[in-house]
Amino acid sequence: MQEEFLLERMIRGKTEEEQRIELMQTIMDTKEKLKIAISNFEYAEDELIDYYIYQMKANQAKLDYLIKLAKSKGIALNRINELKMRTYRKNNMAV
């Protein structure tokens, strides 16, 4: 199943902290993809309407799964953690 593959890819050979960071980054990426799909849907015409509906549903399902996974691991999903992750990303990309 796709979810099992995603989870296995996220945890293989990683420390608990690395897993937490990757999960939070994946949640943030998925939120951004959902936001983009919604924005594109608002301006879509004809055949693209169905495409963006699919994109919204797919990203929402993935986000629901990731949030459920984060909660089961006791990871707080809040603005403070999101800002920390953005700072972490920025610092690690600069290296």
C-alpha cells in the first residue's frame, strides 16, 4: 500500500529526530501542494477542473494520513513547530 511505502521510506535508517523532522517537512510540503491545487482550481477551465479536483483530493488524503501519523507519534502540529521547521530548512539549505 502507498502509505506503508511512504512510512517505510521516511523511517528507514533514520534517528527518531530525523523521522520527526522529515514528517513535519512532508506535512508542510503537502499543505503547500494542497494550497496550490485549490488556487489553481479556482481559475481552472474545462478539462483542468477535474485534474485540480483530483489533486485536491489526493493531497487532502495524504495530509490527513500524515497528521494522523504525527499525532500517533506525539508530534504537536502548531505554528511554533512550523516556524521552527521553516528555520531548520532555511539553515540546512544554506549549508
